[in-house]
Amino acid sequence: AQSVTQLDSQVPVFEEAPVELRCNYSSSVSVYLFWYVQYPNQGLQLLLKYLSGSTLVKGINGFEAEFNKSQTSFHLRKPSVHISDTAEYFCAVSVSGGYNKLIFGAGTRLAVHP
Amino acid sequence: KAGVTQTPRYLIKTRGQQVTLSCSPISGHRSVSWYQQTPGQGLQFLFEYFSETQRNKGNFPGRFSGRQFSNSRSEMNVSTLELGDSALYLCASRTGDLNTEAFFGQGTRLTVV
């Protein structure tokens, strides 16, 4: 069975500092990887996705992530965060042939302080 | 282009009642998935519908059911509500092709009292 582990439940960071949100997955088959962001009382918005090709993926709002197959990781990074990045971030996997079923991690709460 | 619309946004029901939630996907999208989000269990997949057929199902009791209409709109029904069904229910819309981006609605906040 597939699973996703987000290693940090909360990450506090100061404005303009870099940040990394960690995500590890477990699967015996090919996976597709996603990062979503959720603002309070909102649905989920896709930040970026890895389907195939280059392992470094760039997304919206200056975020990027690197797929590392040997370490089964897909960590999210941003070189300089803003107050507006404060939100909950979810890593998710979709299994090849799994018909669009997303398996989510528990989420990481990013708190950006001035 | 209109996004995914979920109605109602908020709902309060009593234990034992049933509830129906609605989701209108993005125009042209044929796949609708439902997820339950709770503080304790996080985001969990309920089911996916594609062209009026349930294509995938999560590990939820039979009290949770859904359907999809010919215009791709979907409804989710929960019967015999329990306190633990209190959650944010999210609907995701896709074109229908495998592993494409899912667009989420704002969700329906269900409170069972």
C-alpha cells in the first residue's frame, strides 16, 4: 500500500528566510507526486506536480520541489518566504493505474513570522 | 472559467439524519472525486466518479455513497449521521485523464450535533 509521510507538522520561519518542507512516500509502483496548499477555510490549490522527466519541478509562488527516487522523497522548497505563504501544505501521491486517487500526507503548517 | 462549486458551504445536522452534498465540476471535466478532511484523520479519499460510474472507492462504510449525473455534477450522501462524520468535505474535478491536476472546491463544512 502507498503512504505519504510529512516529517514536520509545523514549521516556523521568519519572513525572507528559506524554507524546506519534507515529504517521503512509500510505494512499490510508479507514483506521481503533488504538493497542495490550503489557506484557512479554503479548498486545496496545486503548487506543483511531478509526473515524469526532470526531477526538479518548479511551481507557482516561487516554490520548487525535487523528486528523489532513491530516497523516495519529494521535498518542497522556497528560497525566500513571505507572510502570505502562511498556510497548510500537503504532499500527495497518485499511483500509476490508480485512477486519480490521491493519498495525502498529514500536512505541514508553515507559519511565517515578521 | 468557473471553478469547482460546492454547495452548501456550511451545514449543521443532527445525529441519525442524512445529508446530501453537491459538487459542480469545471465545465468539460468528467471526473469528480470526494475527500473527507478531519483534524484527526487528515485528508481521506472517499470515491471517484467518471462518466456517471464509480471508478474508485476509499475505505468508508456504506453509509457514504455518491452519484454522478450526465452533466458531470456529483452528489454525495451520508446516511445515519454520526458525530464523527463532522468534517470538511472536498470535491475535486479533473478532465478524466489519469493523473492530471485535480482542482478542488472550497468544501462543505458539515457539523453533526
